[in-house]
Amino acid sequence: MKVNSVLVLLSLAAPAAAFRSAFVRGSSPLSVARSESSLHMKTIAVFGASGLTASECVYQALKEGDNVVGLTRKPSNLVIPKGSGGADADKPLTDPKLTVIAGDVTKKADVDKVFENDIDGVIVALGGKTADVGETMLTDGTKNIIAAMKEKGVKRIAVVTSIGAGDSENQAPFFFKVLMWTAMKKIFLDKNNQEEVVRNSGLEYCIVRPGGLTVDSPTGVINVIDGEAGSIPRADVAQFCLDAVRLEDFPYIGKAPCISSVGGTSWTKDRTKAARGEMEK
């Protein structure tokens, strides 16, 4: 691993309610068509690579054959995630296809180091305590990433924010709204500004708003909901983000779906080799 940041997403728990969006990836002809429309990624950039959800993105992408370039403030914090890692969880995450760059996303020069590689798609999973990373880190860092993408002609980006951000405030449980209005007011101001930057970027974006995050094993089922959010494993959030930057006709480009493991309509991940265009042994 070549060693040259961060995500602490908010956990909450609540029942899920109404829904309308639908897309199912399975063994149907539709899923085959979507598999064939894959962007055939060479290299995925992950910002905040050592974070709990971001490390799931890194780990799963590597397992599925992609190259990954990750930016994190502390490369030593990048470990195999609990959700997908099984018995190897918490061991150092190393792979010949992985390049980790030590840097600060608010510094354009550090972000530019990532794009010295030929990047095909970008996942932004930034986070951290406001006291540690500053009140505008999400917005400032995302601006740097978008600027670098435009300079290099990279178009596809998935950005992880949170349920309750933007126009999804009413999808957050009441107790979480209280936190948004009080203790978490600054971080949600930053998240809202970050989302606005992404929406106005002109890029092929998907803003991903997960419900309460867990470190459970991936279920392969992601529910896109319009009602109140429930919980979802970080591993499934990561898979949704990877699909968002890999699939040419991903149905939520230009949108900000709220995702949960309960309620709504399922996006079902086909994990077979056939779905990835590989031969079964």
C-alpha cells in the first residue's frame, strides 16, 4: 500500500413509513441490463477514507476488483470495517490496488494529489466533530473536490450526508430533529451548505441520506423512502454509493434519496459473479 479525512455519521433509530421510489437489482432481465451498463470503473476516489462508512466503500470496492485512491488525515486509522470484514475486522486495510494519501480535504493541494491518478468516480464520506474539523469542513472540502473533478473531467460523484439534511428534515424522528436544532445545529448547517454545493455543481451527483447507521453485516437490501427513516448498515450505504458511481443509468442521479433498511421500496444488490460480468466457478 502506498501511503501519501474522516467520517463519523450520525446514528439514530426509528420506524420507517411511506415510500414511492422503486428500483430492484436481482436476477431479472432488468438487472442484467444494468450490469451491462456499468461504468467499468478503473479507479474510485474515496474522501474521508478511514471513516466508518468510507472504509466500507474502500473495502468493498477493492473486493470487487476496483482500484481505490483514498484521502484521509490519518492513514493509520484505515482498517477493515466491521460490517463487511467479518473475522478480519479492525486489521489494517492494505491491498496492491489501494493508494492512501495523507491529507486535509480543505487544502486544495491535498485534494489535487488524489486526481494525479486517473479517477473514474468519486465518493465523498466526510465527517468528524465540528470542534476537531471546523464548522465549514464539509462545504469547503466538497468545493475543493468538485473543483478538482472539473479540472480533470471527472463527472460522477456520490456524497454521503444524513437524514434530516436539506429538504429531508421531516423524515428525521422528532428526537433527532431536536438535536438538529440544538446540539447539532452547526454540523447540519454545514451539511445543508454541502448539499447545495453539490446540487449546483453541474456534475452527475447522487446525495445519499442514510438513516441511523449501524456496523451490522450488509443485507444487500436498501430501501429508498419518503417517510420517517429507520436504521441501515454502513455496509449497505457503501454499496449504494458504489452503485451510484459505477452504473451508467443509476436511477438516483441528480437526486437525494433517503435510504433505510426498513420501509420503502428495496434496491436489492445482486452479489453473484454473473451480475458483475464474471464467470461462476
